[in-house]
Amino acid sequence: MAVNLRGKNYLKLLDFTPAEIRYLLDLSKDFKSMKRSGVPHKYLDGKNIVLLFEKTSTRTRCSFEVAGRDLGMGVTYLDPGSSQMGKKESIPDTARVLGRMYDGIEYRGYSQQLVEELAKYSGVPVWNGLTDQFHPTQMLADLLTIEEKLGRLKGVNFTYMGDARNNMGNSLMVACAKMGLNFTACAPKALFPAQELVDTCRAIAAENGCTVTLTEDVKEGTANADVIYTDIWVSMGEPEGVWAERISLLTPYQVNAAVMKNARDTAIFMHCLPSFHDTRTTIGADIAKKFGIPEMEVTDEVFEGRQSVVFDEAENRMHTIKAVMAATLSNGL
């Protein structure tokens, strides 16, 4: 069956069927091949997009800018100081102004409600570059990377370690349920995902022949894992005061050599980045000084080791974001 996503918003994977996600992954592979072969693909020449960033990012911004220009589009970047959105101008008003000038809008910030409101009023496709609840563009990159490295998605045993109620934990649980991966959240109970979303994902997983498991037991949660995934312990925008509590809660869930040894020999390590795996960042150095830990969510040994695929994963952000924009803005590919 043909898939047509023209004009559709990309706000969360819950809005997409497995067939639509598969279409986006296959399109991503095509774009990756064209990029690496030097084949021009300016399929959206003459169109323009705007990137609204309330939260800074390296991978998301660069992926949207490079992907947009590869497709032939003009790209405008607006940081919080460059727009009146939410200050002097309401979200509905901003959306309707930008929708008259641009063919697509990307938003990266805090509120899922805000990106949903942009989509409601803009009249053009809106893409979620990250909110506090979901990170759907990261999901396509992760799924593509898993398929490239392991040769399949169905039946893969996927373990997420850390704060399982954040945007990454939420999104990965949805992505796995949609595409047939067995998802395990390995975390302290206080940081389990919301029960309502768990119930939703378990129902989706049942339709796709996979499972959703929550456990506090590291050995149980990582046994026979094909993928070990983690994220930073404190998200952007959270108060500095949560570091002490989060370190206390999550230190037992650090991805280290013992965790990787308990997983399958062929297991891969993934991380959406940035990562505090050493003290070569100002935050990493500061945390090491205050709390005496030079490595946080993952050890440097694992991050730099043979099982780590984090930079392939980062590259795939660009190819998959390109697929999302092309699919929602073109007349058909």
C-alpha cells in the first residue's frame, strides 16, 4: 500500500503507523545512499523552512540545516532572542504568521502542548525537534542505526537505562512497541515512565508481537540485551539542585563494562548525546569536582569501546530528518 505523508505533522510516533515509520526508514536509507554517493537530491528546491529553538542543540540544528539545504530549501534559524513567540506574540499568532511565510516549521523546546498548538494553527507541517515529553526525530535515527547494525528490528531486545520517564524513555518505549522490539526500562521505580503511557505502549506492543517490561534489577534488565541505551541523568532546563538526588538514584544504572558483559556478545551501545563520559566538558568537570564521579551515565571505556555506535547514530539524525521533511513537504517520492 502506498504511503502518503504530505502535509502531515511529525509531533510524536504515537501518531504514526508501523507502515508509515517503515516508509520513513526506507526513505532515510535512500537519502543516506544518495548523500554518500554525491547524488544531488534537491527535491524541495524553492521551499523554505524555519527552525524555532528554545533549547539549544548540536545534532538537531545541524541535521535540520544540512538536510534542508541538501533538499534545496532555504533555512531560517530563530533562537529565543530572535522571536517574539510567547512574549509579545501568542503561539497561535506566531504560527499563523510563520505559516504564511514558510513551508514547514521545526520546534525544539519544552512544551509538547506548544508544538501541538503550532501545528494546529500554522497550516503547514510542523516537526517536533524535542519537547519534555517526546523526541520523535531521534527515534528514526535510533531505529535506522539498530537495523543497520543488527540487520533487523523485530525481536530485538532493547534495554534503556536511566531516567525512564523523560522524553527519551517515553519515545523509545513507543518506538519499540510500534516496530516490534522488546523494550525494557531498567531504572529505579521512582523514575519509571507514566503508567498511562506504559499501558498504551503495552497495547501497541501486543499488536506487534513484542513486550514492554519495567524493572529495577540491572542484571535482569540487561540479560540477553541486543541494545543498551542511556541518556544524561539531568535534562536541559531542570534545576541544578536535582543533580545530587539523580546521581544517588542512578549511579547503580550506569552503563559500564559489567553491564555490557551481561548483555549479548553482539550487543551495541547507544546514546542520543551529549554524554558525560569524561571530564572534558565544563559540566562534567564541575560534577566530578562536586560529587567525585568522573563518569556519569556511561563509562568512557564503554563510550569509546568497540560496541559503541553513538556517532553512526548521530549521523543518522541528518538522513532521517531529511526523510521526514521530504515526505511531509513533497508531492510524492
